[in-house]
Amino acid sequence: MLGAAVDQQTLLYWLALRLVPGLGARSAVRLLERFGTPEAVFSASRSELEQAGLSGSVAQSIASGCAFEEAVDQQQRLVRAGAELVPLRDPRYPPSLRKIFDPPVLLFAQGRVELLQRSMLAIVGTRRPTPYGVAVAERLSQDLARAGLVIVSGMARGIDTAAHRGALSAGGDTVAVFGCGLDVIYPAENRSLAAEIARKGLIITEFPMGTPGQPQNFPVRNRIISGMSLGVLVVEGAQYSGSAITARLAMEQGREVFAVPGNVTSKMSWGPNLLIKQGAKLVQEATDILDELPVGERRRLAERLEAEAPGAGRQPASTAPRQTSLPLGPAGEVCRAVLNLCQVDKPLHLDEILDRLDHYSSSELIAALFELEMLGLVRQLPGKNFVKVW
């Protein structure tokens, strides 16, 4: 049974339920099904809780109310962070996530909570992507965001980061699902990205404030990424990886699974290529995903884009602009030569570019590279390596 947004006192009970030591998400949901509300759970006797299937220690923890002190502290930290709680029965809670086997009993949220009601698509992959993987993730994320989908990922380094950045660069919406507390940025180099997502999109987690990014948390959070999404797109990843876990969870939850094919000699392609062999939809462009969505979802996306059209700044994926005009004259000639030399999937070092285009001066080539970077046609990687933006 769903209700209106709950008051702070009721939220304290939800927080306390989430913080009971040893109480997992599935057990918490069963308690709510049996007793009705968190208040009723904490009013139950130890024997009643044990009859509901809890161990003696967990039942004692609930009956003693030991979680309320920490709940008060968490509530204060949420206020300081400008964050809020979205309980399982809050009408803003993602409808599809509520239906999975073990939905989080409580979401900690920072940003535009209304995005939880939108159509979402997850993009996941390796933390050690190739330049090809980064380019593909950013491009597909841009196109899907322009089409009206909210891009969901885990804000890990690599493909997750590229997916979030792609959505933001297209003026679209994105949701980051943390495997730690809202106030713990992991990895640390994504601090500025997290701040931007908190302003323009949404960050959520099921972990309380202050929870560190421990390795065991990330496979657990993956069920949220897949559970709240229409489908999961895997860009790059090893055969046994976090992205493979997310894809498996998506299959178990009845979600669509998509994969971008990769070089068969690359270990980073084993995961998506295997998924394609097992029946995942092969993706080369955004329309490969959009065409697989239910008719009702496509209609809702089209209606939303039409409603947002005046000043929204978005375009359908099929008509989005692909390139910016190069300069005219000799400068444009050098830019075209550099752009033709650069590749999407193979970084070129500055020295190699200077050697292979030695009929131009080094200053001309460096100026052309700078111009192409400013136009978004070339990206510089660490170590003065350059790749073409797909």
C-alpha cells in the first residue's frame, strides 16, 4: 500500500529499520508485509518477531530499539547534506525497483528525486576501458539521453563515468547509484562529477551516510542499477566482472540486456561478446535499443520530448548534430589532416602525429590538435595521446 510523502517522525522509523544490525533487505520487506508499518515492527515483541522468521539476536535488536540513536544521527547528517529519504512505500520510489525480489527498504537520495519516476536505461562496463569503449559509452549515452531516457550507472571509473558524462554533455538526465554513503565519493577523482550529478541529476544509495566503498557493497548495489531500469547496456567488461553481474541480475529481473560488440582479441570484449552469443541484443547505435522498448515506453518518450521541445535543447537520437565545422583555409587543411590520421580505437602519441605529418610544422599541428579538442572532435588522453571522438 502506497501513501503520501511521510513526515520526519515516520522517516525516523524507516531509518531505524534500515539500521537494525543483521537485518537484510528481504527480511525487512517480509516484516513490513507481516506487520504493516515500521512503527508496528518496532512495537512487536521479541517472540512475535521470532515467529516472523527472525533470529533471536536480530529480534532482540529490534525489540530493544538500539537502532534509533544512530537513526537520529543519520537524519541530522542527511539534513546537513541537503539529501532526503525515499522509503519503499513512498510514491516516488521507482515502481520497477519495488517489484524485484529484494528491493531496498530505503533509498538515500540527493538531487532531483522526480527522476525516479522516469524511464531509465543502465549503461555499465569495465573500470579499465579502451578508448573505443569510452567513445562508444559516451556517444550512446548522449543519443539515448537526447531520446528522453534517464541514464543510470554506478559512477565507477571507466565506462560508468563515460556514461554519466555523455548524458550530462547532451543536456540529458542521469542517475548515479553509489555503493557507499552519499557523503563518500568513490572513486575520489569523480568528486566534481558527483557534484554536477547532484545539481543536475540524482544520486541514490541504499547505504547509510558515512558507509565506505567496500568491495562487497558494489555487487549488492548492482541489483538497484538493473532493477530500476528498462534494460542494461554492457559496453566493455571481462567475462567475470561487475558488469557481467549486473547483466545476470537484469536477466533474472526480466529486463532487456544489450551489448556492444568488441574486438575478439581484447579481454575487455569477452563479457559483451559472450552476452551477444547468449542472446543479448547487439547494439551499434541508439536506435538498436530504442526499437526494442515497449510501444508504450516509446510513446511516453516521444510525448515527453514533444512537451519539452520549446527551449529544451534536446533532439531525437537520429537527428542529433554529429560534428562541428572545421576552420576554413590553411588551418582547416591541417585540422582535416590530423582528424583523418587520428583513430577512435587506437591512441596516437603526439610524437607519432608530428612524425607522420611532418610536412606541417609542429606549431601548426599542435594548434590543430587544440582546435579539434575545442570542437569536441579529438580527445587528449594521459601521456599526450590523442583519439578521435566517435
